[in-house]
Amino acid sequence: MTLAMRLLSMAALALSALPQKLPLGEVPRGKVVLILQPHHDDHTTDYGMGGLIARMVDEGYEAYYVRASNDEKDGAHGYARNDIVNLRESVEGTRILGIRKVISLNWRNDYMNPIPLNELREQLIVLIRKYKPDVVLGHNPWEHYQKNPDHRQVARAMAEAWWMAGFANVHPEHAALGLQPHSAHYLYGKARLDWGLGHRPNVAIELNESQVRKKQKAYVAHLNVYANPATARAYRVALARENLAVPEWESLTDAEAAVLMEEWHMQWISRRRGAEAGVPYAEDYYVLGEFDHLPGLKEYLSKNVVAR
Ligand SMILES: [Zn+2]
């Protein structure tokens, strides 16, 4: 298949996978929204934030933006200068949305994995207790296929902080700072859902009978871990207690019966996945291609790519 044909078929696949229509949500009544994000520019993402923040400010909210990283790797100026330039641009960009203040926690950009989660979470709890938001806004920590370590780390700390900031037994020492437990009513999580919903395959690969047979045989070649004779024995004993038996096991040893069961299972799952896809046998996958990075890119390419 040529690249052009591949792109056309991929675009068709993307169109057939359009998400279902969502109900329109209300902006809740409230006074303060606290935006907890890793980076200077996380309000700019096309899939969420800037628009909602602008609308919340229009509807009377005070907005505060937390930038957990120092953004040292974003830009071409070198670490130290990137930090300063990005902070300045963040202040300017967020002011356009009506945000009152950018609070920098200055953790090292893209190196946030080793931060103790409790420590990052406590910083966010302090901020929630200080600013007393009605709404906390940030990345959805349960987003799938998120590759940015700072997005994952801050989102997780945010969700935990949102939940725990209202508990008096969590960091009671904050009382000495004049901070009281505070529960924000809402958590809004943005997520790149067009990367895929996770745990849902987007393609079935058809298998023929010979391939399924090879898959079965290769599986039970691992006798050290699969097809345990004791399992077959336990089933036989359990069935016998009910005066039941499997006729095709009768002439088999426990080891042979265990292999037969495993082979049957591999065949069953291949047949089931096949039936879901309208073919005799299949395996399901979640496939990401080289043109899946930007939503809309495939559609653009399918309309604009020409053969040379
Ligand atoms: Zn970011």
C-alpha cells in the first residue's frame, strides 16, 4: 500500500472513531479557581484550559496559576535563561486569561519523577489551604498514554491533594501557619483523549488457523510456568465430587490434560476476538502510528499529500 493510501485509510479510521456527543456542563458558582500545572504553558493546550479559565474569570472567579516546574528545558536559551523567559511569558500569557498570579515551585523540568510524591502533594495542599479554591483545575491523572513525566507527576499529586486538603489529620502542623483544612468542591481534569481511551484496542489483527495453532504450541512450550498438571488434577477432583468428568481427559495424564486446557484457552480467546471483528480468529491491539502525534494531522496529510 502506498503512503497516500495508508493515510487515506487512517483518516477514515480516525473519522469512524469520532467521540460521542457530550452533554454541556455548567461552570459551577464559586470565587476561586486554583490551576495546578507543571509548566509555564499548560494553559495553552488545544484540548483544554485557556478557554475554561477565561470563562471562569468572566463569570467572577479569581484565578491563580501554579507552575510546578522551572521550565528550564523549554526553549533555546539554555537552562537558566529558559526559566526566566518562560516565567515572564507565563505571567504575560496567563494575564490575558485574567489569572492574577503565577506561583512557581521550581522543580527541575522533566526530572520530576524522583520527587517524593508526598512532598509535592504537601506543597499543593498548602496552596489549596491558602487560596481556598472552589475549583481545582489541572491534568487528569488518569489520562492514558501521557508521556510527559511532569504532567503525570503533578496530576497525581494534584488529585491526591484535592482529596486530602480537607482532612484535619493531614498535615495538622499547617495550623501553625494559620492554614485550615479546605475542600474544593470540584476537580476539573483535562486530558488528551484523542490519544486513545486506554484498555480499548483500536484494531484487530486477523489470524489464520495455522497462526493460532503456532500460538497455542508456543504458549504451552513454557511448561515451567503454564499448563501445571496440579491445576488439571484439581479440576478433575472438583468435578468428580459432583459426579462429573470431561470425557476427552479420561485417557490423558494430568500433564496432558493441562496442556489441552491451555491450548483450548488460546484457541477460545483467538476465536472470541475474531468473532468481535467478524473474522474467524484475531488478536486485538492498541496501535499508535507515526502520524498520531497531532490530532488532525492525518486528515491534513490525507488532503494535502501528493505523489512525486
Ligand atoms: Zn506541560
